[in-house]
Amino acid sequence: MIQKVASGKKVQQPVDPTKANATFSKWTTDQAGNGAAFNFSNDVTSSATLYAQYTCNSGYAKVNGECIQQFTVTFNPNNGESSTPVVVTS
């Protein structure tokens, strides 16, 4: 989606996008999501690309940018030494 905005005017915030197994969190100018959320109250002074950022829903983990369902597999040592849980993604 592209918006043409005159210099010194504000860009209109779009409807929050959706993504499977995730919740939209913010728009940023950094594709990896580093930095603060884009401030739609500020005037536009140059061209920019905004990237949607998401938080994975409960029970999902971010793997290569996608929210993948995760499970915990516990190894029971059956009276041996204790084991640490391992997270497995589907």
C-alpha cells in the first residue's frame, strides 16, 4: 500500500494488518523492528517505508520471521540425573 503525502503533512495510519498466529504491535522504519514505533502525529519530511511488526501469540515462537507453534518436550531421566526441558517447534 502506498500513500502520497505532501511535505509537511501527516500520513494516515492504516488499519492494523493481520498475520497468522501473531498480533500486530507497531509500524517501524527498520525492517527488523528495531527502534521506536513510527509516530503518525509527526509531519512527513521525506519518503519512507514502514514495516509492520508483530508479537507471536502465546504458544508460538518467532523462527525466521514467522510465528511457529512450539511445544515443550521434557526428558524424564527415570531416576537418573535431571534433565532440562527442550522447546520443539513444529
